[in-house]
Amino acid sequence: MNELSNLSLTKILKSLRQGEFSSREITQAYLSRIDHFEKDLHAFITVTPDLAFEQAEKADHTYVSWRKKSKNSLPALLGVPIAIKDIISVANVRCTCGSNILGNFVPPYNATSVQRLLDAGVVILGKTNTDEFAMGSSTENSAYGVTHNPWDLSRVPGGSSGGSASAVAARIVPAALGTDTGGSIRQPASFCGVTGLKPTYGRVSRYGLTAYGSSLDVIGTLTQDAKDAALLFSIFAGHDELDATSVNLPLPVLDLDNSIEEIFTGLRIGVPEEYFIKGIQSEVESQVMEAIKFFESLGAQIRNVRLPHTQYAVPVYYILAPAEASANLARYDGIRYGERVNSDSIWDIFQNTRGEKFGQEVKRRIMLGTYALSAGYYDAYYGQAQKVRTLMKRDFELAFGEVDIIAAPVAPTTAFRIGEHGDDPLSMYLEDVFTLPANLAGIPGIALPVGFDRIGLPIGLQMMAPPFREGLILQIANAYQHETDWHTRLPKGF
């Protein structure tokens, strides 16, 4: 069971095609691990064994037919098990978004990203835990309980895609989809020692993704390595007529087999001084700089760059994202769908349903957003925040005129203890200070493990690239992981 579960996505696919084991066998191996470790991790909200076995058996039948007629092509991910963050729709599977207000909501359709993966033959093991409506940096805000970090069960896995990151780190799934609105893929990837890809805004369809911040939300991946991330990305990314924000551009050719010399010779890597701030954990700074020096040893040129408006990322994000959330969450009123608290009048139904079924953090952000959009404060807050967002985007454009990618820490610290920021929302928001700018600018980013702190917690490096250059950062990440083994380390006991 452990031998099968330690395989990467690409190795599972290769073994399935060579007939070393069946899709049902690998699916059973992961479901057994979920059953064994889930009580400690709480990485899932819903596990779907019946659906998984049905899909696995269908895949195995296809393999049997293929071997009889070996010239036929196969779906790209046939028989490979994955998990889906519980804010992305899977038809006929409960989608709670981590909230009581959607406790029994079952969508009748698949998100475009999910449908493309299903068309490629994946097996869905279940829906992973998330901060309520993806609002959080720790996966402590889920109405269905806290997810734990497999490297230290007393610590958070990051958020809001903490369930997906924890599951991949513990090898109870080989890969999972997540979403990134302000760092919700990259930060948990860093905290859990896995690889997290946030594509360019508009590169992946948001159809079927429950909206939090509509100008910020992106679906991405949490995987063991960059090669797995590239494999999934190549399947579910691309234009979608069902999403008006989807960009109609060709996908990059993801050639990850270039030599080290070809990749790094002449590569210009920018290091922003604004990401090495007072208060950053010393081991985070040293390990990230060590990785950057390693890039230099492979032939890259390291240059200092300026991103002067980075200091405004937290206030800008926490005006714009709550403003969009307040509008997006207005639909949850107890009338159209979702849970309802019955009352004497329709206004009481609205008030009591939203008051009782939304969690504290969601209500906080709705109130912040409603205030920022109110008639007396729209120009002073929302309008000004949009102007500063434009300046931040311009910072990146100027920097990318000088360098090919930007390398920086993912978070100022390693994973913090569960409950550590519970009474201080601002300190929790500051955990996102290094990831927010990429979302505000709409550029792609990837997080990958580059070491550990003194107590054995993972440390992540993030690389950011110009819009639609996912191929470049995947290529660099894959080359780094080919030369190092940080991504292969496993939490003790898993």
C-alpha cells in the first residue's frame, strides 16, 4: 500500500499503462490510506469511494480493450486518482464550500476544469477541506473542522486549500485541485512541502468554481512535483466559452526535458528586496536565498529588482476581495438554494439564515466589503484600492522588462500552530503578504519546497513570471527538483 501511494502522478500513469497494477488497485490503496489517516488529518469533507471505484473499473475496462487493440489512443490521465477542493463543482457530489449554508448542496453539473479531467479519465477520491468560501490562510475557518499539517499535527496546513495540500503531503492522494485568490495554493504548498501551481488569471476556466473574489480566483494544482503539475495543467487549462473571463490563447508547449544548461544559461532571476522584510523567519530567508544561489550555480543571472507598491498588498487585497465577496455571497439568502432558517417573514429568513449559517470570518469580510462599496466610502476605499492595484501591476511589468522570473519566499514563516492567530485577524492576514501581489497583478506563480526549518517544517520558494508564462516556471521548477530531493521528503509516520 505504501509503495503504491508514494508514486507520483506521472509514475502512476506509466505503471497503469504498463499493466503493473490496475486503476482499482491504486484507487483502493489511496482509499485505504484515507481511511487510516483521515482521523488525524481531516483533509476531506467528503470521500467518494463508490464514485471512485465506478470510475476505476471503467478505466480498467478501457485498458483491457486498449491492450487488445494497442493502436488505439488512450485518455491522457486514464485511471489516475485525484481529489478536488470542495469549492469546485463535481456533479452529484456534495459541494459545501466549507460552509453550513451549503451543507446539503449537490451541484447538477461539473466545473469545466473537472469535466476536462474526467474526460481525460481521472478517478475522483473526494472533496477536500477548505476555509469557508476559501476565506482564510489556515483551513481553520471550515464549518466541518480544522485540517492538520502532516509534518506537525498541532500546526495548520495553510489555507484555504489546506485540505488538498495536507492530503498530497501525507500521500493519501497523489494530486489535488485547489484555488488561489490571495495565495491559497502557494501558501499551503509551502507549509506542507508540496508543489503548488497558480496559473495566470484567465488561463483556467472558473465555470463551476464558487466565486469568492471574481477578479482574483484561479484554479490550480497541488502535486508532489512540477512534472505532475504540468501534466494536470495541460489537461484542464485553456479557453472556455462558459467563462467570460477565460482568455482565448493557445496553451504553452510544456517541454520539461530541456537540459540544465539550456534552461539556466542566460536566465535572469529577479530578487525583490520588498520580500525580505523585517520579521521574516531567519531560516525562511536563508533557505530561499540558498535556492536562489543554486540557480546561479546552474548558470542563471541574479539581479535585484524593485516592487515598491508591495507594501500596500495587504490593505488593497482586503478592500477588493471582501468587496467582491460581499456581492458574490449576496445570493446565499435561504430562498433560492442552500440551507434555510425558517422565520415569520422573508426579511427574517434572510437575516437569520445568513446570521446563523455563515461563519465568523465570512461575516467579517462581507461587512468589510459592504462598507467599502457603500455610497459614502466607495471612492475613498474601493476606488483608491483599484488605482493602487494598477500601480502594483505596473511594478511587475517594469520588473519583467529586466528579468525573466522573480524568486521570493512564499510566506514570512513556516506553518504556525492551530489557534495561534485565532484572536488576531490582522496577524492572520499578514501571512499572505508575499502571495497577494501575484493575484492582484494576475500573473502566474509556483511554490516548491527548498528546505526545512530547525524543527523540521517545510520552507517554500515561489517563482512568479509574466502573464501566461506558466511553461517557464514549470520548466525551472522541474529542473530544480531534478537536481534536489526536498520534494521527495515525507512527514514522519506517513
